[in-house]
Amino acid sequence: MNIESNVLDEQNVLRLSLYACSGFVLLALGFALLTGSDSILFDGIYSLIAFFMALLTLKVANLAERPDDERFHFGYTAMEPTLNLFKSLIVIATCVFAVVAGVNRLRAGGNPANYGIAVIYGALATIGCFAVAWRMHQRNRQFRSDLVGTDAKNWFVDGLLSSSILIGFAGAWLLERSAFSEYAPIVDPVMLITMSLLVLPIPTMILISSLKEVIHQAPAATVVDEIEQRLLESLIGVSYDHVEFRVRKRGRDLYLLVHIVVSDSFTRETISQLDDIRRHSQKEMQRWSPAIVMDILFVRDRQLAD
């Protein structure tokens, strides 16, 4: 599959997320008015945030495909982890606010809601969110986009929210018809607190992962080890004493800065011959991972590589 096709597929999937977000915002806010439920209102606010984030994601996906220019000498791919970092912070802040609101509502005696109608919302939202998350995950397996992957995780989170609403409201509906009906009003704030706490680990993990890219931390040791193995294989036939390389993940790109400390028996004499080595090595590395971007420098003094 060529790069142009991957870009088109990525943007089509992001548009799917955008359209689904707009539909879920209307669905959640409408049912929140009908039921008076804080949990559904939170779900609607979460979807509204996701809608605006989807707009930003689509814009960043377009920017990430631009070549470097006078303003951004290394291209626009660094915007991807920055956006994911921003999105995760927004979700974390929303969850914390929801926990505080749930605690306050609980201290006030709870929140009576129309649980029968809320169950209908829970069923529709759960099916819809998990369907969108599954579809985005399946499509992303074809082109490995961080933006699509993060959006798929967000939809999965929204599905967890909706499924907890469905289970909680079904229980509350049964509770209203039992001898313990006086406890039904506390179900809504308890669910709001529970949902928010269950959701927090996912944006927190996205935050940590994105922060590592923003501060240029090297990828996992297993990834670096595999890169080293494949890099050295691509340099078979080159006489060198040492190869020093540095790796950083920059959005969809995996950037390698390689210093080759040539040996005394190194016989290349022209720039064209050095370029042949660069082209061959980059071709072999990109055959393994098309996301790789490389700069290769040839030095004789090892201190210049350290």
C-alpha cells in the first residue's frame, strides 16, 4: 500500500470519528435533558470534547504530511504527540471535575433521574461507541497512525463510560421497584464518580507516552535493540570501527541519527560512494519500517560521534 493511499485512509477514518462524535453529542445531550442524569451529561460533555479534538486531529493529520519548510525545519510530525498530550490533559481534567461534581451531588442526597429512558441511552451509546472503536482499530492495523490509534482508544473509553451507564441505570431501574427505592437517587452520582475513576488510567497512559515523545525520550529498549540489529545488517560490507546511533519517535516518524566511525581500511573516496551507502541503508531500514527517517554521518574521530 503506497503512502498516498495510507494518508487518504487515515483522513477517512478521522472523518468517521468526527461524524460519529457529532452524532453522539446530540444523542447524549438530548437524553441528558430527558432524564436529568449527570452521568449522561458527563458522557455528552466527553463526546463534545472528543468532537473538537477530532477537528484538531484532522487538521494535524493534514499538517503532518507537509514537507519541512522555513517555519518548521524538521517538518510537522512533532505536532502529533503534542496534540495527543493536549487531548489527554483535557480528558484528565474533565474526569477530575466529574469526580468532584459527583461527590458534591452525593453529599446533597443524590440525583433522581428517569432511569428507564436512561437505559435506552446506555444501550445505544454502548453499541455505537464500541462499534466506532473497533472499526478505527481495524482500519489502523493497515497503516499504523498514532492519531487514529489515540482516537480509537478514546472511543473505547467512551464505550466503557456508556456501558457503565447501561449497567448502572438498569440496576437503578430495578432498585426503584424494590424495597430499597430510597437509595435509587444515589446511583447516578456514584456512577459518575466510578466512571471517571475507571477512565483516568487510559488518558494517563496516553499522556505519559506523548510526553516521552515531546521531550525526545528514546523508544523502548526492545525497539532500540531491533533497530540496532537491522541497522548493522544494512551496513554489511562497510568497513567501520563503531556505529553510534540515536533514536527518537516523532509522531508518525522514527528518526535515526547515525554516526559511522570508519576504519583505516575504509576505501570510499567520493561523496557519491558515501551517498550509495546512505541510500542502501535507508532502503533496507524503510523496508522494515516505512516510518524511519535517517541521517547518516561518516567520521574518523570517534569523539565526534559521542
